[in-house]
Amino acid sequence: MTLKVMTVFGTRPEAIKMAPLVLGLEQMSCFESVVCVTAQHRNMLDQVLSVFEIEPQYDLDLMSIDQDLYDVTASVLLGMRDVLSEACPDIVLVHGDTTTCLAASLAAFYQNIPIGHVEAGLRTGDLQAPFPEEANRLLVDGLSHYHFVPTQRAKQCLLSENISESRVFVTGNTVIDALLYVRDKVITYPIVRWQQLFGLDLFERIMSARRFLILITGHRRENFGQGFINLCTAIKVLAQRHPNWDLVYPVHLNPNVQRPVRAMLSRLDNVFLIGPQEYEAFVWLMQRCDLIVTDSGGIQEEGPALGKPVLVTREVTERPEAVEAKTVMLVGTDSGKIINSVEQVLLDPAMYQSMSTAHNPYGDGQAAACILEVLQRMSHSSNALKQFSIQRPKFNINM
Ligand code: UD1
Ligand code: UDP
């Protein structure tokens, strides 16, 4: 019997992290794969769909410029009502902690469709940081039947919330699958591709062995306003103090990010504000750079896997594993602290060496295979189904 699995995602990072699963589902005859994108992100999502050659069966196409949390939540919930009624999947897979993830889970719950939460169990313990993601993932874990967690720590978080161990599966993070897949592709591309993409001046700086390259990203809601002003101040000071360093910043399309970044950093010779990069180009940049400064969740996981030190411009992280492994450092959003930390890492060879050789705690690139194996087992195991129906008697699951 085939299991009809619907994957639902809407933003760039969800798409990157769900892509290995979608590709796997499409290849295995025991599954019928249905992809639904909400397009909470439009351009940044389409970039990823094209890299992984994914063609969704459903596209809610809901993004609007300057959308707020109410807009996205309401549009996903209403859009998913009709999609789920028409497609009738056996299970819905959602990812992480976005509004798409929360609202799609709620929509599936309303139709008694079991939910598998990929990248479950991440917690900071602070509902305000990240906002609203910490609340989203708590709520989604409360609604989910299967929890695919990246690490033992994430599993412990769920167990401490009284989620049954039989429903929690430690799989590693699918971002490592996606990263290794794309890294191996990118290695085969001729170098001239990057020269054409970035232009001669930036390309030569990226390739120069005599200059340090710092890669920067940022988009967290809790950093809007003063947090971004502080980050930009730090970038400006570093750029002026170190003319032989280059700072490359692919700026997120959120207007709350574009406005301060472009206003404060547009006129510096060694600061390059570029658009969001396709995943392949971004992976190439991560490989070429010396240091990453970011508030991103995914990049905190990718940097360590590529042996790059990562400074995280947040006060708290739900990914403490790499901080404990000493490859990621939490630096907050104080300008002085960001400046000192960047200089400390780049100017102290011993520190640089130790941060760039620490191990990656997020898996070996087999996370999607692990998740698919669990789903396959579930679909064939009458015991698992029995257990499932005891816990959720009202759910009607046809596996
Ligand atoms: C969202 C997620 C966040 C995730 C991040 C990844 C929520 C609440 N937030 O935040 O968890 O880490 O994505 O990047 O779910 N925009 C475009 N084109 C795009 C994408 C965004 O123009 O392709 C602009 C639009 O003006 C849009 C705005 O960015 O309204 C904000 O997008 P939204 O998804 O609401 O928030 P993010 O900050 O991207
Ligand atoms: N990324 C990308 N292009 C960029 C910047 C980031 O492809 O210009 C990738 C990055 O490698 C990672 C993901 O996007 O896999 C992270 O997305 P983001 O930081 O927007 O979201 P988060 O991970 O914080 O939810």
C-alpha cells in the first residue's frame, strides 16, 4: 500500500531542509509524494525550488510585501483547508518553526490528519526569542504525532515536555543532507560561473588569499530596529578599520532589513550588499569565506559542517550544540561585542584554528533517509498504528 505524504513549506530555509525529503519521497514507490508550498516567501522560495528541481502540486502563492503574522497565518490556514480536503494525504510533514509550519499543522489537525514535525524539539525556553518561532515550534510539537529531531538534546527537550519517546526519532538535520548534496555539485562547476555571477571586482576579492572575507546575514524579527542598527554600525567600523577585509552581505528581502542595511552600509568600498543568493552560490560563498556573522538558524548548522567559525548575533540560541562544540559563538547585538569578537577570531590564529576544526553536531547527511525509513516502517507496522490509535483515538489513518 502506498502512503500519501504531503510536504508543506513556504520559506527559503524550510524549502532547503525539506528538499532532500521531497527528492527521497519521489524516488520511493511506497510513497505518493504531494508537495504544497504556501509561498510565504516568493522569490527566495522559487530560488530553492529551481535548484532542487521541485515542482509543487499546490502553490498558495500568498506572499505580500510587508506581510504581518496575521496575514500569513490566516492565508495559510484558509488555503490549506481546501488543499487538504482535495488531496486527502495520509500524513502531512511540516518543518521547523515558521508561520507556515504552525498554520499548516493547525489546518491538518482540524482535518484529523497526522502530522510529522521535521526539526522538532528545538527550544530556547524564551517565548520572545526567537519571536514568534519559539511559540510556533512548541505549538506544532503539541499537535504532531511524529517528531523527527536533529539531536539528542532536542529529544530530551521533548521528553521533558512529556511527549512519548516512541514518537520521537533522532535523525540528524536534513540541512546537512542538502548542504553536502549542493556542495558536491558546486565543486564541479567552472570557476568562471562565479566570476560572471559576482562581477570581476567582487570575484577577485572573494578569491584573494591576502584578504579576509566575512559573510553576513540577518533577518530575525527580535533584531528589527536597534539590533540591526547595532549590527550595521559594527560592520561599518570593521570595514573602515580593516580596509584589507571584505564584508559580503546578501540582504534578506524583508523591508525591515533592507531599509536600515541599505541606509547605513551602501557607500563603503569593502562592504558588498548583494541580493539573496541562490543556494548553490551561497554554499560557494560559505566555502570561500573566513568567518560568518549571522542570526540565521540554518547557517548556524551549515557553518560548522563546512569548518567555518560562526558568530551568532543573538542573545540566545535553540542550537547550543555547536556553541558547546566551540565552533559557534553567541555575540548578541551589541556593536562593541560584535566588533571585538570578529577581530578576536580573525586575528588570533589559535582561536581561529580551534573554531574551524571543531566537529559538526548536526548529522552526516543521512537525515532524510532516516525519516523516510521511519515513515516506511510506520506504514507497514500494525503495532505502530495500534499505538498511534490508542494515543489519538479519533484520528483516521489509512496507511
Ligand atoms: C520568515 C520566518 C522565519 C524564518 C525566515 C527565513 C515566520 C514568522 N518567520 O521570516 O522564521 O527564519 O522566514 O528567511 O514565519 N520577502 C520578499 N520576497 C521573498 C521573501 C520575503 O519580498 O522571497 C519580503 C516580503 O516583503 C515579506 C517580508 O519579506 O512580506 C517578510 O517575509 P516573512 O516570511 O513574513 O518574514 P521573514 O522575516 O522572511
Ligand atoms: N541562504 C541562501 N542564500 C542566501 C542566504 C542564505 O541560500 O543569500 C540559505 C542558507 O545557506 C541556509 C538558509 O538559507 O540554508 C537559511 O535561511 P534564513 O537565514 O533565511 O532562515 P533561518 O535558517 O534563520 O530560518
